[in-house]
Amino acid sequence: MPSYTLKDLKNDQTWDIICSYEELQTILDEMPNIKQVLAAPKIVSGVGSLQSKVPAGFKDVLNRVKSGSAKSNTIKT
């Protein structure tokens, strides 16, 4: 279900609710002092690190490169 941000015009409080569009319209019709406000979408991206998304075969290649390089290498495996 979608999330909507509502604002009480009397006391200037805002809050989020999760409901269907029909339920939102019922709330707005029954409470004239409540208005829906436009809010930025809550998007999650970039969860996890690049290391956790690399396939195991590439990690093997990195280990071979690291073992053949100098002691002062900066390769993290």
C-alpha cells in the first residue's frame, strides 16, 4: 500500500499514513482540517557495498593479482 503525508492545518502537524487511495479520500472528506501534502518519495538505493555484489570468480582473480604484487599493494579482497 502507498504512503501518504497528511497535515493538520489547525496545529501545523504532519504525519505519514499507509492506506489505500479510497481510505485516504474518506479521511480527507471526514476531516476538513486535514490536507494531503506533497512529499519527496522515499526511495532506497545503493544498499550494500560493491564488495558484497561482486561474483566469487572475480574475487578469485583479485586474490591471484594480490598474491603476485608487491607487499605495499592496496588491493582489498
